[in-house]
Amino acid sequence: AVFDQLSTGLEEAWTKLRREDVLTRENMKEPMRDIRRALLEADVSLPVVRRFVNSVSEKAIGTGVIRGVKPDQQLVKLVSLMGGDAVSIEFAKVPPTVILMAGLQGVGKTTACGKLALFLKKKDKSCIMLATDVYRPAAIEQLVTLGKQMEVPVFEAGNQLSPVEIARKGLSEAKKKGVDVVIVDTAGRLQVDKGMMNELKQMKQVLNPTEIFLVVDAMTGQEAAALVAAFNLEVGLTGAILTKLDGDSRGGAALSIKEVSGKPIKFIGEGESMTALEPFYPDRMASRILGMGDILSFVEKAQEVMMQEEAEEMQKKIMEAKFDFNDFLKQTRMMARMGSMGGMLKFIPGMNKVSPLQIREAEKSLKVMESMINSMTPEERADPELLTKSPSRRRRIALGSGRTQEQVSQLVSQLFQMRARMKNLATLMQGGKVPGLDN
Ligand code: GDP
């Protein structure tokens, strides 16, 4: 997954540094060399790495060490400076706020439009999306489908009007409807060309957008930062959205973009699902790069999808070892709401090295489990004992879900294993001892 390479390279330097109390020229030398190498390997551009290393040395040594601050914390802070401050979306004083989305073909622009609409919807902002990619009917269709999926209106006119005319009409439609935000999907080209730039400039004139985002693909590495710089010169941007950070890219782009173009990354995309969009936090990215796992984002995401009450109820059940199939289902649904399992795992220290294949396997087996639970009666879900006693019930569930009876039996015994493990955990948490465990 992304940043793995970076993390591995830095882990050593990191461990060394953590043992120190303060940063000195001496103890910074080796870690800085490792960091420099790791950043270069991650495809962060050379000038950026140079500037970074210089500024760290200056800050750490020139102005003296910040006493009382652990070197690891200090380093995270310094690395995060490379990404600038976190900046959120800007809204127009008089709605609607117009967000113009630009980008080359295939970078994930249309997907990002949908993700952004969902993100805003969760923040109680009403949206409309404008489909102006008149050169590719498939792109319009794709946006319409996403709109339906998320119940966000889409304004389109097929290829009967020019992009600029669609923009004009769409905007007046948005004003009529009184929506808060207009998200404009524009045509992408395979390469930067005059036509695309001119079209964007015209759209900009007509729409007077508050935000102009360039969507860039993290897989393109340093090219992404260069593109942001180029578009910014031509059209003027307010920021970038970096997509496909879940892929096998080395991710150096996340650290280069601000330095190279002067424009911040506002959002990052980490998957194909509509929920896989997050505001970009340079400090979190920095700590992730330094191999600590991004606990903060993880907790925040978990809180977002899990209601407080639900969480407490779940905890109570775990403590009392009463976890049943309803809870099981709730948990898997929660995970689905949190985005892909891969996205979740990378927040957990040490877990960012789980392979995409392992993750896909796990996700698949969760789906299988879910199908079987869906074939259970409410009583069976709440009282799994019913299933241990009755082969005919297990047979019925197998038939209903298209699985084998063995799979059903397996699921049932898995639940009881989980209960047992949870009981042990609960005993531990209450300060008791668990037989058979070194505690
Ligand atoms: P566009 O041509 O720029 O509009 O690109 P699309 O939105 O059609 O996306 C191109 C492909 O990239 C689609 O298959 C998307 O599902 C995929 N995609 C978009 N964003 C992400 C992302 O953050 N992660 C991954 N893995 N795939 C993405």
C-alpha cells in the first residue's frame, strides 16, 4: 500500500531517534540521511527533499532544540510543515459556491465529483453536479449514475450544448433550486493541451468559481506536482485533490505538491467507493509516513460512522460475552461504512503491511458471512445457541444463502470463538487473569 516504502525506510531512523532525549547535530545526522533517502525513494522531488532537509537542520539545530519535546514528535511536526497547513473548502459568501473540477482523463475526476458531493451532503450542504464532458457520453452517464446513487441532482444536456453553455444553464438551474454547492465535472484530455486550458478559462469566466481543483493521480508521482504547477499557471487553481493513494504509488506526490506548485492538497482519495475521500491533513500524513499509523484519523472515522449509543451497547455486549449475529452484522456494516478494510487497516500501526490480496480475501469472506446471517431468522440472530442445536436450521440457512452447511457451521463456531475471546479480553480489562494466557 501507499507509503509502505517510505515507512520501511524511515522505521530504522525513527527507532534510533526515539531513544534520544533531544535533537542534536550529531544524533540528527544519521536519521536525516535515512529520511533523505526514503523521501527520494518515495519519489519526492530532489529540490523538495533538499529544502526539507535544510529547513529541518536549521530548525532543529540553528534555533536550538525544543527542550522537553521528544525528537519523534518534533520530527513529525517538521515533516508536516512540508505539506503546509490543513485547509478546508472555501464557501462563497453568497451561495451557490461553485467548485470547478479539472484534470486529465482517468485520474478519477468524475469519481471525485461524486465523493465530494457525498462529503458535502454529510455536512448538510445541498449540491448539484454539472456534466460538461460533452466529448465522452460515458462520462456524463457515469456522473448521472453517481448522482442517482447518492441522491444528488445532476444537470446535463448530453452533447447538444457546448460545455460553457451547459455551465451557464446549470448555474442558473442551481440558483433557481437554491442549492448550496455546484460541482462542475469538466472534460479531461489525455494530455495538457490548449483546447482544454481555453475551455477551463471560459468556464471560469462564466461560473466565477470559489474553488478550482485539479484532480491528480498519485500514481503519476512527481508528474502530479508538475501538473498542479502547470494548471495553476494557466488557469489559476485553489487546490488539488490527490486520488488513488490506496494504490501502489509511492506517494511522494503528497509531499511535493505544495512545495512545487504553491497550492495545497485539499482532499485525498483512497479508494473507489464514494466514502473514500478525506480532507488532507499534512501532520497526519507525516506521522503516517514516519510509520506510526494514523490513529487520529481512524478514531475520527470510527466515531463518524458509529453512534455513541451503538458503541456503548456493543461494548456492554462484549463485556458480558453476549455478542450475537446482530452485533456481528452491525460490525461488518460499520466496517463497510468506514470504507474499505484496507483503508482502515493502514491506520493501525504495523498493519500497513497487510497485502491488498489478504485484504480482498478478508472482505470477500465478510460478504459470505453476511449472506448467511441475512438468511437467519431474527430469533436465530439474537440466540445463536439455536443453531448449535438444530441441523435443520443450519440446512435452511445454507439453502437460503446458497452456501454449504459446513460454511454455516463454521460461521456459528466462529461466533462462539469470538465470544470466548471477548470474554477473555473483558476479564483482562477488568483486571482479572485469563487461564492459559501469560498475564
Ligand atoms: P476521470 O476520467 O478522471 O473522470 O476518472 P474516473 O472518475 O472515471 O476514474 C477512473 C478510474 O479510477 C475508475 O475506475 C475509478 O473507480 C478509479 N478511481 C478513482 N479514484 C480512485 C481512488 O482514489 N482509488 C482507486 N483505487 N481508484 C480510483
